[in-house]
Amino acid sequence: MPAGLVISAPASGVGKTTLTLALARAWRNRGLNVQCFKSGPDYIDPAFHAAATGRASVNVDSWAMDRGTIAHLVGRGTDADVVLAEGSMGLFDGVAARGVSGTGATADIAEMLGWPVLLVIDPSGQAQTAAAIAAGLRDYRAGVRLAGVVLNRVASPRHEDLVRRALNDAGIAVFGALPRHAEISLPKRHLGLVQAEEQAEIGKLIDEAARFVAEHVDLDEVLGSAASWSPQPAANGMNVTPPGQRIALARDAAFSFIYPHMLEAWRAAGAEISTFSPLADEAPDAGADVCWLPGGYPELHAGTIAANARFRSGLRAFADTRPVHGECGGYMVLGAALTDADGIRHEMTGLLGLETSFAKRRMHLGYRLAALGAPMPGHQVGARLRGHEFHYSTIVAQPDTPLAVVHDATGAVIAETGSRRGLATGTFFHLIAEDR
């Protein structure tokens, strides 16, 4: 029977991902099968999880997914020895209005699955106050159980002793304390961590993290704190409809942001997926009946995309007779032009009139609920789609017909409606699930 544990923290940037990867690899090195999940809308961490465990990781999201979908996804861990769900932001951080089965908070997943929470606490700039924070998190919500704490970035043995004593007095187990260790810091960029596939040394970095954590954390105690878990049969599968029978999917360093559960759902429904690389100047498969351009980092490769004539002409020819859809970065590439952070304007494919710019960056972040006013691949007029938006681009021009009425998680209408022209459609939000 698998043992389940949620790894969370009071806030972002405390070390959840590093600890998750280290524990997963350390237990794998001991011969255990480890399955990871990511709570919340994050593309990058699941790829790191897969690198650490050798098993694909997927996202679970209480705002966008119903309990049946979450149970279906988590069911992939039934043959594992240890199942780790890495949280996002702080333990109770979600949106103000409840979604399908919660607010998107990590605590929703912990309570839903009945798994205790391992807290990562960074006591930099404090000592006993760290215990007050941990105790507050422990007591904040009935149904969410605290397994214990791992301290990260402790300054000295004296600092560690002060924090440990306070946590012990509060009745909170301390499984270990990690000194500062720059060698296991994961590189970052403006949308989060640099992707796993972009780091040639990712295996060595995870191995070093595992060695370091095993030296300072009692792995047996952590494993003993996890809950024995017997998953319940899922009442339904995933609320995802494939956009076509044969899907041409852009896939490279500029187009990599697509949720793993989406691809699995498409294949489970019988769809065939063929990948192509716009950065390698490849055109979509001529035998496909739909083309999908995910998000990613097109702004870092705008010059290459603009110069790749075979890709651009091939995509235009495809869109003459078959639908093409882009999400976020893919949407920008379907547009007329993209201005990079240096203010250089690059011509894109021109299937839509959208023009975007990174010269003046502004963060757009949050859950999105879209009611389609026109069809898009896989979804008809009136469909209600749940997704998430995260980008720094600004709209310079959007002359085409809006694709949807889009609300944020509070119900407020937002300006990023997506757009359509001919058989081309695009959205700034990334699709997670459809309301059924």
C-alpha cells in the first residue's frame, strides 16, 4: 500500500521543489518506487519530478478539477511505494472564490487525499517565530494534518538549536535541518524555474540534492510520517476532449507548456499526436486534422521563429483547410508580430492580427473561466473552459473577433478574451478542464 505525503511551505521560494526532488531521488536510490504530483497549475515542476523518479508526474488542481478527475489522476500512484504531492505557494494559498472542488490551495489536496503535510520552513531572519508560523499552519484548518517540519537554509548550529527547541515545545516534529547549500539551487527565469530539459546537468543536481538531504534529514522518520493510502476508484475520468483525431503538436524549447494530463487524456480518447519543432523550421504534419501550439518561451526565440520560413509557410498552408489553436506563447506566434524585451519587433505567422510586446512587461496571473462565443478545436460554442494564465506580455493590438467571455476566479471580466480569424483561434489561458 503506498504511503502518501504532501510537501508544502508557508510561502513560495522556501525550497519545496528541491526537497521534493531530493526525497524522491533518495528513496528511489533505496529501491523504492516514487510517484510525484504537483498541486496547482505548474508546467515546470512535473518535468523535474519525472527526472528524479523516472515516472511521469501530473498536475492536480482543486479549482479546475472535480474530485473524480483528481482521483483518476492520483490513481497512477497505486503501484508506487511512496507518493509525494508538491504544493504551490503557501499551504493555504488559493483564490477567494471556490472552484470545482476547492480554491486551488494545496491544503485542499491534502484534506481530499487524507495525506499529512511535510512543511518546509526557512527560518532566515528569525528563530522561535518559525515555530509560531508552523503551529499556526498546523491549527488553521481542521482536516489538514501536519506530519512535521524540515528546516531549510539554517544559518548555524546555534540557530538550528533555537528553532528546534521552539518547535519541540510546540509539539511539532523536526525531521532535519538543511544548512545553506548553493550547489543545489535550481536556476530561475521570469516564469519560474528553467525547464528540466534545458539543464544538461539535471541528473547530477538532483543526485547532489539527494545526498545532501539524506545527510541532514531522517528519511526513515519522514517516510514513517506518511499516511498509508488506499485510493478509491474514480467515479469518472478527465474532463478533457481532444481537439482532433490526429493532432500536430508544436514541441520544443519555445513550445513546451502543456499539462501532461492533457496529452494523456487526448491519447486515452484515441487521438494520435505527432510533434514538430518550429525552432528546427519544421512544419506541422500534413496528415493531421488539427494543429496545436502550446505556450512556452517564444519571446526568447522570436528571431529564430521569424526567420524560419518553412515553419511559417507550412503553418499558414495548414490553416487554410484545418483548425490551428495557440495557447499563450503559441497564441502570440499565431499573431502578426512579437516585440521582444529589447524592443525588437519580430514578424510572426500572421494567422491572427494579435500583436504583443515584452518591452514593457506586466504580469498576468490567475485562474480563468471562459465561455466560448465561437468554437475552438475540441469545444463548441457555449463550452465553459477552466484554465490558468501566466505571462508578462502586453497586447499592442487585437483586431480579430473575440473567442470567449473570460472571467477571473472572482468572477470579474478580463480583457484577454482570446481571438479567432478563419480557422485560427488562440487564448492567453492554458486549458486545464472543461466544466461538464
